[in-house]
Amino acid sequence: NFIGRNDDMDVKLKDDSVSRIKHTTITFDAKSGKFFISVGESKELAYLNDSVVLESKEIKAYDIISLGNSKLLFVPFCSDTFSWEENK
């Protein structure tokens, strides 16, 4: 999922300090059941629990993602006890 300000982003933020396109990326690895935050195509930085994201990092439930002036609480919709793939 791409996070940015543009309408075509998967997660759209109304924050002028966030890049329009792909400020950062959130990826779910179905094999491991883990989520990751990655550097986007922005020159601006993203933070995970106040640590700068310069390479992919695992995200866990209730971690805080900071982009520009926005803070997002990460709440996963998949876990080791539930997977969308298993419930198709």
C-alpha cells in the first residue's frame, strides 16, 4: 500500500508536509504473516516509532508511523490467528 497525498494513493493523507506520491510503502508478506514499512519515492523521511526508516523494517501492531505532521497508529487486519487468504 502506498501512502501519500494524491487521490490514487492506497492511503491518502490530507497533510501538505507529506509527499503527493508514494511517501512510504506498507507491504504484507503473506508467507511470513508480517508487515513491513519501506522507503517510498519521496525525498521526505518516514519514521517508525520515532526511528527514521532508511530500509525496510518490520511493523508490529500498534507501532506509530510518522509522516510529515501526521502520526498513524498501525492496526493490522491480518495476524497469525487470521489471514484473508485462508478465508476466501
